[in-house]
Amino acid sequence: MAIFGAHMSIAGGLYKAIERALAVDMQTLQIFTKNNNQWAAKPLTDEAIDQWKTAFAESKLKQPIAHASYLINLAAPDPALWQKSIDALVIELQRADQLQIDGLVLHPGAFTTSDEATGIARVIEGILAAFEAYPPEHCRLLLENTAGQGSCLGHTMDHLGQMIAGLPEDAPIGVCIDTCHAFAAGYAIETKAGFKQLKADIKTHLPAGSIRALHLNDSKKPCGSRVDRHDHIGLGLIGIEGFRNVLNDAMFKKLPGYLETPKGIDEESGEDWDVINLRALREVVK
């Protein structure tokens, strides 16, 4: 049976994210281990690590993951930005390992002034360099499919498959599938035919068992728009049927799912939107 959670704030301390997740009956969670809009980060203190580990051990949460900084661009043709991205990824992997987090989600990057093939090769080389500098012991790097805005790579399963194929077979690598990104990239997962196409592309291009996590987000923008705008579950253009397709399929139903939907309180019901979205997910699971 799938377990569900959401991306949670670490304001006030990493362990506070665990408290926030438990307060709304989550079974798992995703965090940033540092400010995601800054390159620099103070090293994690022993106290912060111990607080996180103690709080997690006392909770019933499972399979925590982290999301890497959006600044990282392993496809960058600029040598300085590329090296800065590798160094930043190494730090993210180290922090995830220190916290014994299962997965680190990474957007592959944008090729900007180069081209698709060069960008993919650049991503492979960057991951290899990061793993050479720091081979993670606990955390697995999870490449996330993207909506395909601009020159962003990863909006096709072929892109992700090429990246994984360029790494050693025993590399700690996997995939996180984002429903909003898949829809925006052109997979009409709200229909049987569109969902079938997504599964077919996954089977064709990705190694068996490589998908380790799901980002469960509805979409404010149309299928194929290549625009990434998350919406509440069932209230966007994917709709409940899309999530019913995903969450009841053998390929996905046992994977942990993480909301990245808008935060806040619903004005009509007074309920936390995380509570509403989690209930929507649980109600469609057979």
C-alpha cells in the first residue's frame, strides 16, 4: 500500500518538519536540507542531526526524501556554473546521508546555449564527478522528470533513460515521477490512452525498478503546455481520474507519494490544504 506525505518546511529546525508532518497525519515527508535558493549552507551541526534522527525514530514516518536546490544545473555549458553545480550536489548528498534520508530529488538541468545531446552528456559527466567526490552510503539520487520549460532536460523518459544508461549499473540512481510535470510535458494521464503511453515509455526507456518516488501534483496548465504550475489534487486539469489511474496501477501503487501542492488554509472549510489533498489521494486508492 502506498504511503503519502508532502514537502514540509524546515523553518525553526529540520526536526520541525517532522512535527508538521505528524500534525496532519502524514506517513512520509520531503524537505530541503538547506535554503534551496542559496548556494552556500552552514554545515549541519551534531545537534541538528541528532534532533532530526530522534524525532524521526520516534515517529512512524517512513522513506523520507529531500529535494536538491533549484540552482543546480548539471547540464550547464558554462564551466564555472557546471562545477559549482557539482560541488553543490556533493554537499546535498552529504547532508542527506548525514540525516539518513532515502532519496535526493534532482532536476537534471537545462542545456541553455548548447543542445540536447550535449546537455545530457554533461549531466552524466556531472553525476559521475559528484559520485566520485562523494559516493553516498544511504541516499539515492533521484532524477525527476520535468515539464520541459525552455531548454530543461528530463521531460521525456528517453532523456532520463539516457542519463541512467551513462552511469555504472551499481550507481545509487533512480527516478522520481512528477504527475504535473508528466502532464505538462504531454502525457494525458487523465485518460486511459495517455496513461498507457506514459507506462509504455517508462518500460521502453527506464530500467525496471528505477522509479522510487512520486511527486503527486495536479496541474494548473494544459497537457503539453510545457509549463510547470502545481494545483490541488482533483482541482487542476489532471483531475481525480488521473490520480486514480496512477495510484491504482501496479507500476506505481506501492511507491511513496509526496505532495508539492500549494500550502495554506482553505477559506471555505477552514481545513489545511495538506489535509484536503491527502484525503483526496487516499480516497482514490482502491
